[in-house]
Amino acid sequence: MPRELATLQRRLLAFVQTLPGAWLDHPWGEVVAKVGAKVFVFGLGSAEETAAHRPPGIAVKLTDSHAAVSKRSFATPTGYGLGKSGWLTLRFDLEESPREAELESWIEESYRLIAPKKLLAQLGEPASHLARANSPRSTRQRAVTRKSEPRSGRRGPRNR
């Protein structure tokens, strides 16, 4: 296992532990990050553990960035049916591999999907909140909200 991968995994472990209420657990013989009782990152084991069992990488749940990330060569749907729910496995050992800043933003996105609102309030706005405000998903949500709002002067369906 190259030293850079071991360093990256240590940094990601440290980053995960800065998130409010996040903690590490060891179910199924692997290291996962949880908030409350729910997992938000799989595969945070040490480089030595990872090399012995599978290629180095992590699995995160994504929604906002899922479409873009899933097109990249290092991303594949996570096994055990999790891929159907938006989980992607991100490998570190390929020629094109994710940068540390990208991994941290995706870990944070996964955390935000799982964490309770009380802990999210402690975390504050996401670093990419400006990009999310202009995402197709948020535009669609605003359009649906506008449609459901009554227009002024209308009182409901007309009787015929």
C-alpha cells in the first residue's frame, strides 16, 4: 500500500471525526463512520486492513452530486443493494482518483443526508451551498413550490 494512500485514509478519518456527533464503529470487521446509529461512510479502515481485504476506497451516499460523481472512472455503485439507494464506492488506487478535497465534500454530503437536523445546525451551511442553490434539484423544488402556491385573486376551482 503506497504511503500516500495511508496518509489519505488517516486524513479522512480525522476529517470524519470533526463532524458533529460522528463516531467510528467496527461492524462486519470494517471501520465505518456513523452519526447516531446510521452509517454515512463505509471503508475507513487503515491502509493495512484495506489492502488485506479489498482495494482502497470508501463508500458514501450522495444525492446532489451523485450524477456527476457516478460518471467518473473511480466510482461504482456500492454492492449489497446500497447502490440503488444512492451509495457509491470511490476507489483510491486507480489512475484517476478523487482528490482529498473532493472526498471531504462527498463525505460531508453523505453526513448531511444521514445526520439529524440538530447536528446539522451545529455544522452550519455546506461549503458548496451556492452550487446547490443552482442545482437542477433545487430549481425543480422551487418550481413545484410556486405551482402549489395559490395565485392572488383565485379562490379555487370554478363551479360549472
